[in-house]
Amino acid sequence: MSPKNYCLIGHPVNHSLSPKIHNYLIYHTKLNAGYICFDISDNDFGSYINFLRKNFDGFNVTVPYKEKIINYLDEIDFEADNINAVNCVKIIDGKLIGFNTDIYGIRKTFEKYDVNLDHKNILIIGSGGAAKPLIQYIKNFKYSKLDIVNRTVSKAGNLIKKFDVKKSDVFPLEYLGKNVIYDIIINTTSIGLKGEWPYKMNIKAKEFIFDMQYKLESKTPFLSLVNFDKSCDGKIMLIYQAVKSFEIWNNISLQIDLINIIEQMRG
């Protein structure tokens, strides 16, 4: 069997742990394949896609190209189309087919921590690309309220309208300094990842806090600040979106050892 080629495209990608996860999956499935990263500038995007179309079997897409890639696809999965973001592309005979596996990673995170979103007051921080699959997932539940905090309130408002979110309000980031209690808080931003969390944080969670940022050896700045017992970062989401991508590319179903993969990520 000829070797299969997979990769991640985005900018920047030098920090990505995706090669460690995928090459672990390749090793354990005994697949003749490899996975690498391409750091792509916006000007080179089109030429890279043409190269991948001819030479690769599939690829992942990270920021800032999860929406841009849609214009280059031949087909798009129904759920990815609804989310309007693609992070996984399967290539069949030169045809690009787009999927969103981030939503699967989100679902597996909530399942692992046994968090049900029904009848919950939920706060999302951020309204960028990471918030889209999250909102799509939350809409499957009978939540009580879904509020969004964002630096640009109008952007959060547009997201609410796009996804037709009911029982929702939008607030500026200064709202985080209010003495308000939610059941669940989810941070979808990259704020503070290179330093301390820069905003005053008085808002509390009663049940669960999920930070989509991740660190291997310590808490993220956000989780260090809120210091809540039942909380998690984005490692589980990262792993499961990768697993789902791998399954889509190879038409297989995997059983994984989550702890072992995290150890491999630590290297």
C-alpha cells in the first residue's frame, strides 16, 4: 500500500502538538503514513491548497484559516456548513471534502466530565472561530441562558444572530469583573496564554469551567485565576478532534488510551 500523507495548515503552527497525536495514532494503527505541519502565509494559501490536493490524503486546518478553506472545498459536511468552519479536510481523487471535528472534541470533553448542559446558565468568553462549534453543540440542549462576553460586543451579537441563539445576552469583557454566578463558564479565547490573564475576574461558576486553551505541565492562566475544582483545559478536545479526523481520513473507528496520548504529547 502506498504511503498516506497528512498535515496541519495554519499560522502559526510551530507550537502545535497535532503531529505528536497523529503520529502516535499512525504508529498504533500500523498505517504507512506521516503527519507534518505547514506554516502558511495568507498570500501562499491558494498555492498550498493546490499542492495538498495533488499530494496529500487529508489535512487539518487551524487558525486563521478555518473559514477561508471553505471557498476551496468541493464538498462540505452538513454540520461543518452549519458551523461555517472547517478544521478537517479529506481528499479523495483530488476532491476536497470539509468537516468540523472540533464539535466532536467538545462533546467528548463534556462527556468525560459528566456535564449536562440542560437547564444551565452558561457563559462563553469570546466569539471567534472556537466559539462556533461550541454554540452549535450547546444548541442541542435545553439550556436556561447562554451569554457571551467579547472584546467587541457587536461581533458577539452577530454570532448570536447567525446561530439564532435564544435566551442570550452579550457583554463587553469588563463584565467579567461583575459579581455574577453561572453554572458553566467556557473560555474560547487565547487571551493571556503568553502571560497572565489581563482582566479582573469576579464571575464564578457553580458546576464546571472549561478553558479551550491548554498547557501540558501547568494550569492555563485562566484556570489558575478562577481556581475551580471541577475544570479542564483543551487537551481532551484537541485529542478527540484529531482522533475523529483520523477516523474520517481512514474510514476506521478507534479506541484510544487518553492518558497514554497525553504522556506522548508531553514527550
